[in-house]
Amino acid sequence: MLQDDEAMVTKKKSKIPCLSLASFLPALEAVTAVVTMPGGGGAPPGTPSAKPKEKPRPKVVVALYPFKAQETGDLSLEKGAEYEVIDDSQEHWWKAKDEHGSVGYIPSNYVKEKESLGLQKYEWYVGDMSRQRAESLLKQEDKEGCFVVRNSSTKGMYTLSLFTKVNHPQTKHYHIKQNSRGEFYLSDKHCCASIPELINYHKHNSGGLCSRLKTSPCDRPAPPTPGLSHDKWEIDPSELVLLEELGAGQFGVVRRGRWRGRIDTAVKMMKEGTMSEDDFIEEAKVMTKLQHQNLVQLYGVCSKHRPIYIVTEYMRHGSLFNYLRRTAPDQLGPAVLLDMCIQVCKGMAYLERHNYIHRDLAARNCLVGDENQVKVADFGLARYVLDDQYTSSGGTKFPIKWAPPEVLNYTRFSSKSDVWAFGVLMWEVFTCGKVPYGRMKNSEVVEMVQRGQVLEKPKGCLNEIYNVMRLCWRHAPDERPSFRLLKEELASVAQTVLAD
């Protein structure tokens, strides 16, 4: 039977005419010629063809700040001008081209992609600036009708902060609202299709505000660049002019400096023999790439001579500890103090995300700039100290009052030991610079911490804020929150307890 089936199949097959390959060739060649014809051509009508690959659109950015090229490979930026990005594979320095065809490296934190520029093109928009820093900035300007628009603590919302001298100098804050038609308004009688149109309207009409919108703050300082130029971390000391002494600490003297007569810096002149120099110089290459608005920017090092210089951005008001001690408490108030803690927490959350441990977080190792901006300094330096009195928990210079049980017992540092220290820093801030544990001896502090006792609530400190400190002082490291969670918790406290 099987044989019969096979015979039938063979019979059927034999009815199909057998065509040679030669008979197909003319048609095949004709199609090939059309498809591959130089200068275009195309498949005949009705024949599917592959679409030509679209060229990726160039990435165009707009300069938010001016930048002057420092080295031959850099490209200067003009505020408001557009640039085409050629290579953005490195995080902090991008290769770009200007309108004249000049190519060079630009700091990525000085530009914003044109498509997502939004309100950032306007002088009056200050992004994530807090209520407290906005008040400080406008008070500094001291002009009637001076204003900024900032992101509200409610995501996706905006707040107008406006300075007036009517009755007495003060800053008023107005939420920019939206109606069901998507229009923006400050007073529901005056609605506009966009925020810039709303601002423009109130420049000509107070429309229920305490004043017309008259001016926004002068050019705000540009942020520091990650390193003074692309791939530059070794700095020639002959290009630094050293000025007045800013302070002296564990590592040596700190002086104000000017690099190439243009950029203000702080220069830490390391005492010889205090640190493991070669290891630190290697680490400095990595540290220049750490960049956050609440971290003091490391520009580079002068390592070719002794003593080694560590060159960082300059912060005008010095250490947070000294700033708190010399500023009257009523001048700061709980909202400003909490904002300072939130800023430190944001810087530490960035270090935590990059698996970086500070090891010596305290108010003395944070710095204050304009508008009450606070930044974390000296992160990671403690790893390179050679002095046993500083590195051993039994040493006289060891920061015992900021140390958790696992550091006191086993010198075991982690992000969670930084969290404990952050709780102590919060206590320093809300006591306006008091010394933790008062005049207690180090041995008494160790005993107290081992017993599970913690610092008392600062006078006038809200319970919600003190409860966050207590979370940081949980005995077991795993029970302490991460900086990421602390940041959210503090933002929530600021939103519910203090006005936006």
C-alpha cells in the first residue's frame, strides 16, 4: 500500500513542468537591478521594500550658565545658546559642537536638553529650591516685588515666592493652581494658559498679590564643575594664588585660593605624615567624579610636591558648626534648621547610592554657602589617616560622640554608622551648635551608648523631628533607616509640620 501511495505522489509530481534556473535569471537580474540601482530607484509598484533607516536626531542642549574653556580641549558656553552633543558617554563632561562648528568638552551640569528645558529657560525659575532658601535669597536681594517660582513640595505643583516691604520686609508664598480647563492662576479671576503667561500678567497687574512681580534675583552663581576641566584632577600649584587662612584641622591648614585668577577655591594643605598619600591620590581621581548639589566639589589635587594640596570649591560661610554658633537661633528658626538637615541628608543619600562611606560626618565637616546652602565635606578622607589617635576608637582624637556601638566595639564602618552620625548632626543643628553629651568624658559616652541611652531632645525641637533622630540611634545597624528613607521622612515632616 505504501508503495502505491509513493507511486501516486510521484505521478502527481511529474505533472509539474520542470523549469531550469536559467529561465528565472532575466527576471531575477531585473529585480536586483531596480533594488540596487545607484541614485535611488526602488522596488516596482506593489513590491514590499525595507524603509531606509532614519538617522537619529542630534541631541541639542541649551546652556543654563556661561562657562569659559579652561584647557585646549574645552568648549566655552554662552548662556542661552544651543549646542549639539556629539558624545555623552561620560557622565560629567560631554563633547559638543557650537554654531560655528567648534568642538570641545562642556560640563554636563551646565546644560539642559532643549526638548525638556521647560521653565528652566526663565531667570525666575529656581527648580527644587526650598521655601527657606528662597526666603534667604529674596531677603538678600531686598527689592520690592522681587520673586522666584520654585517646585512645590507637592510633586508637579509650583509655588511663587514674592518679597515685599509693605508693612514690614517679608516673603509671601503663593501656590500656582490649575482649574478644570488646565489653566493656571493665583487668583481665580485671572487665569492663563501657561505659567510664563501668568507671570507676565502679574508683572503688569498685582491681581490680588501683595505686589506686582517686578524683578527676579540677579544672575545666580553657577554650580561647581566636576574637576576644573575635562579629565583634569592634577592641578599645577603655580596656577594657584593662596590667600587668607580659613581654618586648621586634623589634616592641616585650609586657605582660600584663586585658580588662574578666576575660580575661588579652598586649598587644604595636608600635614606631611598624616595620611597615606599614594592611596589617597589614586582615590582623588574617583572623588572628583562624585558630584551633587549638597557635596563639596573636589576639583583636584597638587600631588607633585609636598605638602599635598587638596583643592575644593570655596564655601563662603565656613563650617556648619561655626555658622550655627555665631548665628542667633531666632534668625534661623526650625524651618531653616530642618532644611539644613534635609540638605545634608540629600548629599549623604547620594554617597550611599554610590557605596561611599563618610566615616566622619559631623557639623564641623559640613560647609555653608550663600542662601543657607549646606554641603557635606571631607567624605572618605578618614580612610587615609595614619594617626592611630584618630583612627582607633580608643584614640584621643577619635570622634567618639558621633560613633555608634559597632564602631566603638569593632571599628565597623558602614552607611548605617553614617546614619547614626547624621542623627547626632541633627542634634547639633537643633541645639545651634552645642557639643553632644556636654562635658562628659569619652569613656562615659561609650558606657552610655552601650547601655542604649541617647541624647536628650533639644529645647524647642518638635517631637516629629526628634523621633527621626531616635530612628538614627537604633542600637542594631540593620534597624536604622537608609539615607534614602530618611530623606523621604524629613521631607514629609517638612510638609506636614512646617508650611510650604
